[in-house]
Amino acid sequence: MSNAKPNKTYSGFDVRWYKQLVDVSPFGVVITDAKGNCLHVNRRWQEIVGMSDKRVLGKSWLQAIHDDDNEPVTQRWQEAVRQQQSFFAEYRLCKPQEQFIWVACDANPVFTPGGKLEGYVGSVTDISDVKRRLIELEKSVEGIQTVISQMPVILFAFDKKGRLCAWNSEAERVSGYSAAEMINSPNALAILCPDANYRYQMLDALKERGSEFQDWEWQLTAKDGTVKTIALSNITKIHPMKNWASWGVGVDMTERRRTEYNLRERVKEITCLYKLSQISNRPNLDISVFLQEVVGLIPPSWQFPDKTCARIVYESEAFATDPFKTSVARLSSDLRVRGRIVGLIEVYYMGGKAEAGSDPFLPEERLLIDEMALQVSRTIGHVLSRQDLALMEELSARAQELEQFSHVISHDLRTPLTAIGGYAEFLHKQINQNNIVQAKSCAQQITDISERMEKRLEEILKLAKLGKIVRPAEAVNLNDIIRETLVMLAPRIEKKDIKVSLSDNLPFVIGDQTRLCEVVENLLDNAIKYIGDKPNRLEIGCRTERNIPVFYIKDNGIGIDQKHFDSIFDLFWRINKNAEGDGTGLAIVKRIIEAHGGRIWVESDGLGKGCCFCFTLGRILDR
């Protein structure tokens, strides 16, 4: 180990004993003189450093130090020797055939009893494994810190004093405040929540919620003054961190909430237009009702429904929401129908923050009111067009009604005139026979029929003025109508030797008596006209089908082919073109019955097998 003799001593220190002691030491031991020159190293030191004791004497051991560490370690050692102070350093030593090792060197000065520096005694420990693990740990911590710093979520932490002790780069980006401005600042929360009322409100809510919360949204004010929505989650209990009393993460929800808000506003606007379209497409639309419903769609479709009121002005009328109040915050759009301005749509904000800005309305709301005005204008135009078309159709119908009116009058007058002619002929015959009693009876019948015809003419003219086919309904006794008609048609019935069978239990109906007389007259006239071979029969009665009374007039006349069942009710249609009449009777009957809410049809087994005309009426009087 050393070339010194065993019994040699240094200031009373027996080297022999020293050698025995240090050779069994697990640490590398070194002894130097007062100038720092190496005098002795033990076996463990030589193993650690990889140099023999002869090679390290003097200052040669300094050559083993890594180039990057040599200068600072040498300067520190020389300074310790000069100041006669303790020396400690961690540095790298280069070993033969090895890259390097890390060692920790700790040396203390040794003084004589007189206080003179005699040298240094120190130890060297191989700390390569520890240093390697420490470097790996530092790299790991550095990596974690990099991840935390660069992670796309806000990370915040508070120490036991309630001050911010962590504020990552995402927090800096979102808030605009640097970590230096926020960490350890006693006013951090006041900076982020400058509104004291809101801040105390949220702090009170925090006391109720406790330290554990997920996605709790706070309104934080950034450095540039913008208010941002941050969803905060406290995960202290889930992942406790040393020196962090409370910590968590946050996500900037501002853009998402803004997008959601904008989407809700667009949905409101689309819903408004959809409902407007539904209202516009209703049949028989009344413009006044339509405009009042449209104005009610406006407030829920604007961004401040509780402050929004609206009004639609059309011609000389105004349709407004309740409540309604004008203000300086106004939005309007004209209604244009058939090339001229006929009104406008107005939207107002009734006071509050909505009026604070120079333009409280969204650009989309300006587009919305223009679109509503356009659709309302089109709808009004369509309604007016339909009204014009209906008027034209009514005029056309009136013209057609007028055309048919002459046919109705001529047809309605033909039957009573025929009856008058028959009774007049009979009267002439009775006078020639000097049968005064029968002559008076015939004269009275002529008078009654004439009065009845005059009354009917008055009713027809009155209905013509009203433009209606039937008068207001009244209770009508069909039995009386049929009997009176049979009396009027008696000469024709007797002439053709027709046996009439009449049910006496026909129900009362609700309708226009004059028009129902026409129905009975026309149907009986038609039956008499087309009666068949003797014995001639007419059956008048009522049957029940599905709890509905069905009136019928049945004859044993010439009958009708099934293919003509519908055609016979067409105006001017006749089976036999050479037959008497103009083909208007059954068409008039059909129209009168349908005006009473009923229907008419014919039943026949074919030609030569008679006909049965059946009809129902909308209202039957229970008695």
C-alpha cells in the first residue's frame, strides 16, 4: 500500500494502526499534506478510482477527474486548502476501460495541537447508481413537468395557505396572466373574478359543494377583459399531491358554449320560420288571424325573449304582442304585396341591457325579420289571389246559376200549369154538362193551384236575390206535402189509371218546405211520365237503413239500365230524347236534397222493371 515504514508516525499518529483500520473500511480513504498533496490512499479508494497508490501521490489523482468537472473541482479543492476548510464535491472520475463513475468526496482538515494545518483526511464513495437514478428521476420529473406545462387543459393548485402554487401554460394562454403574476398572489381569485358579487356567490357555492366537484363552470375574466367559461374539476382526493393542499384541472368551454348558444339561436330562428310556414299553408286562411299568430312567433325567436315585443302593421290594422312598447332599439322590415308597400313588421327591445349598445340585434335576426316579411308578404298575396279566384268562381257560379234559373222556373211552373190545364179542360166539360157542383170544384182547384204557383214564384225570386238554393230550415210534414201534390196531379193520375199507395207514418224533417215540395213534385211527375203498362202503380213510403230513414217513390215504369244510374241526375240528360221535358227535373232534385245534407239515388232491376227513387235528408225531427 504505502512505502513508509510500519513504525513511522505523523504527529503521533501510528500509520500501522491507520493502515489496519482503513484497509477494512468500505469507503475509499485518502490522506494529504497541508498543501493538498496526496500521501496515502487505502485499498477501497484504489478499487473505486482504478489507480494504484503510487500513481495518485501528489496531485496526480486530479488527472482522473472528468474533463468537464476537472477545473471546478480543482479550484474548489485548492480554495479549501487555502482557506483550511472542509471540502465536499460530487464529480466524475474516468476509469481505465470505463466511461466514468460518479463519486462523492468529503475531506476534513487535520490540525496539530498548536493549531497548525497538518493535512486532510477524506473519504470517497461511489455514487454512480444513486446518481444515475437521480438523473433518471430528474429527467422523469422534467418530463412530467413538461407534460403538465404543455397539456391542453388548465392545471391549478393551491398550497395550505390558499395561494396558487401551480399555473401551467394552458392557464396562462386562456387567462392571459403568467405564472409569475398568479403564483403566490394573494389576489389571484379577485383578478380572475373581478365582480365581487359573483365571486362571493361562487365561494358560497363552493362551501356547499365541498372540495370535490366535476365540470363546475365558472365565469373567469381574462387579462384582455373577455369573460370565459371554464369547467373546473377538483381531483385532490383522487390524486393527492405532496405540497398541494388542493389542485385540479379546467377546460376552456367558452367557444363550445358560444357555439351551443349560436346553435340554439339558429334553432329558434328555423323553428320560427317552420311554424310560420305551417300557419301560411293552412286552408281558408284569414289574414287578420294569420297576422296575429305570426306576431306571436317573434319574441321566442329573438335572443332576449322576455324583453322583445313586436307589431305587424297591415293596411290600416295593427297586430301587436301583449305587452307592447316602442323603444329606440328597433328592427323593421316592409311588407310588399303586388308591387306596393302595404305594411311592415317591427321588433322592439323593451328597456334593459338590450338598449345599452348601439346595435343590440344580431345579424341573423336582421336576416330573420327580412325573411319573415318576405314570407308574410307572399302569404298575403296568395290569400288575396285565392279570394280573387273565389270571387271569380262565385261570379261564374252565379252566371251558371242564372242560366239554370230560367230552366228551374220553367220546370217548376210546368207541373202546376199542366194541372191547371187539366182542371180547365175538366171544368169546360162539367160546364157543358151543366154540372155546377163539379165545375165549382174544378174552379176552386184552379184557384188553389194558381195561388200555390204564385207563392212559389215569390219564393224563387226571393232565393234568387239571396243567391241561395234553400231558405232557413223549419219543421216540415212530408205527409202533407205528398197529399197536396197528389191532389194537384190528380187529373194526370186518373188519366193514366195509376193506383197510388201512400204510407201515413212518414217522419217530420227539418228543411225548406217550398224546396221539398219541388222534390216531391218532380219525383212524382217523373214517375207519372214514365209509368209502365197497366195495372199502373205508385208506392210512396219510408224504410230504415243503418238507423237512417230512407224515403222512396217506387213505380212500375219503363225502368233504367244500371249504367245510367248516375247520368240521370245530370242537367239536361234524358233517357229518351223524344220524351217530354228538358232533363232538368232530377238535376234540380239532386241539388235540393244535397243542400239539405242528404243524398239521392235510383234502384232498378233493368228496363221494363220499374224504378225506385230513394233519398235521405240531413235532419229528421224526432216526435
